Amino acid sequence: MMLLMSSPALAVARDDGDDPGSGLSVIDTLGLFVAAPLALFAIIAGLVMVLDKSHESHRVTTRNIKTKAGSKAKADSKA
């Protein structure tokens, strides 16, 4: 019932204290909603990489992992 009473035509009348500003241009919109978040992401990611203080020995890399090749690994683990 409430949905029937709230028609889009009621949005034409402004409320008291409503003071809409001027609209955004395409350049402003792209800058605000695309370029600014991408720049913020790049700055944060760059700071994380530059200020990373972890030691090389604590990083998980493939050269630190010792594995056995193929099916021999299964046979050796059962024995």
C-alpha cells in the first residue's frame, strides 16, 4: 500500500532546506569515482611494498619448499 502512495511525481516538489548544487561534468565524475580510487589504491600498495620489513627467510617462495617428485613421494610417506 505504501508503495502505491509514493509515486515519482512526489519527487518534483522540493523539501524545506533542500539546496541541490550544480551537477558534475563527465570529467569530474570520472576523476572522482575512477581516478581518485585508483590513485589511492596505487599509493597504499606502493607504501606497503616500500615499507615491508619482513625478512627474506620468512617469505614463502618456491625455492624454500622441498618436495619429492611424482609417485615416489606417496610411496615413501607410507613406509
